[in-house]
Amino acid sequence: MNDLKIFKKSKIWGLRTVVDENIEHWFVASDICKAIEIKDTIDALKRLYEDEKSRL
């Protein structure tokens, strides 16, 4: 597993991501929810398929 990286799209928020051994990018759900103004991250995660989420 590679190091955690932060992508800055604006001065207001950044998106953290991890690149796994398959060169796939995994974004931190709370960062995405904050960026698109979703208040309940846990509820948002319940809507994802199992292969779309991971605890890296």
C-alpha cells in the first residue's frame, strides 16, 4: 500500500486518496461527502456496493 496522498481542488477542501497495489485510487468517504455536502457519511456508505468500499 502506498502512502496517503492529498489532492487539493480548492482552498476549502482536499481529497485524501490511497493507491493500492493494483494502482486503483481509493478516496476517503468523509472527504467526498464533505465536498458534495452530504451530512451523513455512514448513510452514504450504506448505499455503496461491497466492492466499492474498503477499510485500507
